[in-house]
Amino acid sequence: MQASPTLTTNPAETARYARTIEASKRVRWDIDRDVIRGRAFDLGHVFLPDGLSLADELPFLKAAQRRFWSQVQGRTYARMFALVERTIGAKMLDVSRGHALGDQVAFEALVRLTDEELKHQELFRRIEALAAAGMPAGYRFDIDANAVAAFVLGRCDWAVLALTCHIELFSQAHYRASIGAEVERAAELSPLFKDVFLFHWREESQHAVLDELEWIRADRRLADDAERDAAVGDLIALVGGVDGIVQTQAAADAAYFLAQTGIDDAARADAVRATMLKAYRWQYIVSGALHPQFRTLLGSFVSEAQLQRIQQALAPLAYAVPCRAEAAIAMTH
């Protein structure tokens, strides 16, 4: 990781950092007392709604298969967020060093964020274990969290903070897609998984503000167009790395799903594989890239030519938007 230089803030920025501290204190929650509350998963419930899982794009699935589809993805969702929270926590701890001998309000805000990211890691590890307890054997998640962290943290501050902002914005969009009134069959959703989304969102709302502030500050430190071009290249590389993870896990999860459901028709099996990958690209890349706040921030930092580079890199993933227009609308408002 890069050593963060000592930073200064202006009064308006300090006030934004202060508001995140106030909100953090107000919404702070405990894993056992507030989220899990002694509960286990009921496998009669859906973990992820159709707007995330894209189960409704596989009309041949029976009701039990649709539930299992959502449960496989929910288990991976927990594993993926435990992984990304590990990397985000490490990066934001590094960034906080730049404020340690400067603005103490900013320093406190980032230290609180790091503490909350450690809690989120534990939450998602425990949620995955609860899911594993009731699901059949054969599930695999072979992605090395430390290798991922090393790959991400080896890129420049600007690119890592862009990716971090992207992740924490789409996690909020996922909450709205899962809990909002627009979700069909909301009564089928797991109460425990709904609470995971709710409480995670409450703290990620502050984190996204801090990500934005630190991304702005990293942008100010870019010396010239050459550095900005390199930063854009790093962001494109990071998105490619995320897509590599997504492809690996989608293949593993599709194989697990097919093995457990016994679907052996070649056309249907191909549809399962393709839709699993589409769902993961939607969840972990495209839903963030389409987020209005992310698009506004990114557009304010880069030139038209640089934006075109990013858009060209994302073009092969652009198909990964739910077929239902209302699902896309729910994710971007």
C-alpha cells in the first residue's frame, strides 16, 4: 500500500466528516443483539430477491429450485462481502494515516469506518456459516482473500478509492432492491437476510460519503494528465480483476446448483451458467457502474477520452442488466 501523505481539509469537508461520525454513533449496531438475534436460516425462504438473483430469467425453474438458486447466491454474497470488506478496511486504515497528524475529525471518521468494516467482515463470515449449516455439501469458494487484497492494494489510491466507492454505493442499491416496496414476493424473503441488508446499509451509507471525500482528495493529488491516465488504467485493471473473480465463482456456483437440482438438459444447463454469470456481473460490477452518484463523481474527475476508455472496458458487461425494467430502475434511484 502507498504511504498516505499528511492531508489538510477545509471547513466544509471537516463538517462532512463530522456528520458521518454523528450518524455512525446514532446507527451503530451489534451483530448478535440487532442482526442475528439467535436465529438460523429457514431454507423455505428466498435469500436474494429476483432483482438481484435474476431467478425470473430462468422460467423453467420450479419453486424449490428458485429458492435454492437465491440461497446459493446469498451464500456467495456473504463470502464476497467478507472478502471485499477485508480489502476496504485495510485501504481505509492506510488512508487514515494521512489525517493522523492533521484533521482529527477526519481521522476519527476513518478509524470508525475501519472498525465498522471489521465488524462487517465478522457479520458476513457468520452469515455464511449459518447458510452452510443448512445447505447441501459441495459448495466451493476458492478465492484467496489475501491474494485479492494484494492485487487491489497494489494499485494507486485514486483507482482503489474509486472501486471502494463503487462497491459501497452498490451495496446501498442492493438494500433498496431487497427491502423496498417495489420488490415482488417480499414475504418470501428471509427475515434474517433482510436484516443483514438493512443493518449493513445503515453503516455503508456513511462509508460511501467518506469514500467520496477520500476519492476527491486522491484526485487532487494527481500531478498531471499522465498520472490521471495511469489511474484510469488501474481502475480498468481492477474492474477486470473483479470480473475474473465473478467468472470463477459463477462457474463454481452454477456447477453446484446443477449438481444439486439434477438439471441435465443441455440448453437449460447452459442457461443456468449464463444467468449465474449475468447475475454476478450485475450484482458486483454493473449495478455500481450505473449508480448515478458514481457516474457523476467519475465524470467530474476524468476527461471525455478517459471516460470513453472506461466505457469501452465495461462494454462487454453492459448486457448484465435485469430484463425487467423496474429492477434496473430500483437499483439506480
